[in-house]
Amino acid sequence: MDQRAASPPSSRAAYLVLGMHRSGTSAITQVLALAGASLPENVMPGDEYNAKGYFEPWRIAIFNDQRLRAAGSAWDDPFAFPYRPLEVREEKRWITRATDLFDEEFAGARHPLMKDPRVSVLCPLWRTVLDDLGISARAVIPVRHPLEVAGSLTKRNGFPVEKSLLVWVAYMLAAEAHSRDMPRAFVPYDGLLKDWRAQAARIETAHGAPLPALTPQAGKAIDGFLTQELRHNAAHGELDKVPHVGALAAQVYDWFEAAAQDRPRPSAELAAAAEALEEMRRVMGVFVSPVTSDLDATRSDLLEIRQIAAFEQAKIRSLESQLASQQAINLAQADELRRLEQTLDELLDDPLSES
């Protein structure tokens, strides 16, 4: 856990949840949201793989997919790290789009909370956005055993364990490398489920700032949210025995596990892992990245259609609820009018009312 200087109390500070997909990013995001950080306007709803919700800004997630594809990459590209900048003018156009989107989604929130694992590998772009907006950044990086992540991705996406581990390595290396100059906390996923209050305290210490609104009422809400139902996969087998990539993943996991247990090690220890990943990219990247990018284009289009449909359905449900409420009010007013009319008729029929 890194100790950094606190941001000035009057400044805006964004919480960035970094790290690999299926690593507990959704759980830690909801904890931060209940503790006072501000979710975006449009969040991704839950599904059969995450019934309690993803809490991802789905419009930003779609933007991130598009930006990754612009550089020939994708969210599940094992070689998405290191960051791939575009030509200067093109990069500026993407930054402008990202800035406008951020403003639309967070509308001046003092503590915007952005959780999209893709931000880990696109962090240089989003840090530029935050810097341009005068917003400091605080990172929270959940740490979960990579074989548990791989098991989850096998169920959801059908990925072989080797691919999942290599993507995990890329995302975790990116999350660490891009957060070195900001206050950051490494949070063990198991520890979060067992004792979230201790982990919240660690986050506050690492950030040098309290969570925005961790009230007793918020604590009760978090207690109700963090249940063992959030654990869907347990690690099976020996990590370093996985062919081709197991030893590399074990090396990276050892570093993050130590950081999550307040036994920080020098970031330089991850240099060898980054070099090994780069060597794999030189050998296999030309075969892997274009394929993942093409597949991701189709997935992203389907995701956008689903999210727009879900958003419209939510608006329809909201309108139906408002209509039902108005109809109930109308019925109550009609009943009251009939009662008044009946009272008036009785008064007019009463002889004592005659002058």
C-alpha cells in the first residue's frame, strides 16, 4: 500500500478502479459508491454473470473499445500493454471526445468514480483528460488470484486459461505502471469480502484522504451488498504449472499479493515480466492482436445495441411508473371530488340549510 500526500480538500478527485476484468472491480466500485463517490449517469446493468451489477459507465466502455480498436487492439488483447498512442492529431481528437464524454457522464461531480477495466490499459489518455479538467486521481486496484479470474472468463467468454492469464498479466502490469504517480491502494478481493471496513481504512490511509461519505447508514448498505454470493469461482490447480504463461503470471501475482498485504516491493521487480510480455508480443502479436480487434468490433456493436435497448427499457419502465403514480393520484382526486359533490348535494337537500 503506497503512502502519498493527500489532495487539497477543495479539489476534485476521481476514483479510478483499475485492474483486470472479473477481479472484484464491480464489488469495490459499489463499496466506493456507497461511501460517497459518484457513479456515472449511465451504468451497465447486471446480467447472469454479475447479477448485482457491473457499475461500469457503458458509454465510456464503448468509447474505450473503439479507442483500443483504433490502435489495432481490443479489451481481451494480451498485448494491450504498453499503451499505444496514435498520431498526435488523432490522439488529440480522441482526448477531446473522452473529455466531452466524461463531462456528460459525471456532470461536475466532486468525486467521480470510474470503473472500466479498459481504463487500465488506456490510462495515459484518461489521465490527460483528468489533468485537463483539473481533477486529481486516486487509484484502487483489487487483487484476485488469476486462476479465479481465468475460471470466471472461461464461464463467461469461453477463454482458455492460458489466454486469460496472459490478459490478466497485461492489465495488472498496466494498472501498476500507470498509477505510480498517484495515491493508490491495492485491495485483496478475499479481504474485501471478509472485512471491508479494514480495507476501507487501508484505502483512506493510502489515499491520505477519507472516503467522501462513509456514514453508518452507508456501512449498513455495504454490509447488505458484500455477501459470499459475490464469490463465483475458486482457484484450482497450481498457477506456475499452467503451460507457457503460468510462471509469468505467478511472478506478477506474487508482487501484487505482497502489495495487497502491506508488504510493498519495488516496482522495478515487474520490469522482467513486462519484458517477457513484450517478447511474446514481438513473436505472436501480429497473429493475436488483429484477430482480437476484429472480434471485439462485433462484440462492441452488440454491446452498444444491448445497452441502448436496456437504457430505453429503463426509461419506459420509469415512464410507466410515473404514469401509474399519476393515475393513482387521479383516482384519489376523483374519489375526493365525488365525496365533495355528495356532501354538497346533502347540504342542498337539507331543509335547515334554507334561509
